[in-house]
Amino acid sequence: MTQISNPADRKAISGALQEISDSMTRIAAERELIKEAINETCAKYNLDKKVFRRMTRVHHRRNFSEEVAEHEHFEQLYETITNTTSA
């Protein structure tokens, strides 16, 4: 086990712990805000939460084209493997 005997090193590590803890607190608060916004929006407009969450991720990442292409690939592969069609 590593022993940290230098007071300056201990102080730096302690500072890093506090900075990370503060960041984790902010992250938790933001997650709660996102959860509330999703719940309120879905309730108000009768939206499926799973679909709306996916929409928020796509909107944030700006990757709609990639999502569509991935879904099309999934459909094609699934239909090929299972001998079914989506129609």
C-alpha cells in the first residue's frame, strides 16, 4: 500500500477528492433536473418516456442520421436472421 507522507501531497490529494466530490454533487443535481423535465414533459404531452429519452440523447449528440442508419441496419439484420419482415 502506498504511504503518502509528504504534507503537500496529502493536501493536493485531499483537494482533488473535494473537487471530484463537488463535481459529483453537481452531476447528481443535473440528473435530477433532467429526470424531472422528462417526467413533466411526458406527462403533459402524453409521450413515451423511453422514446423521449432517446430523442433527447439524439438531439444532444446531433446524430439523427446515424441513429436512422443504425436502426435500418438493425431491421435488415433482424429480418434476415428471423425470416420476417416489418410490414
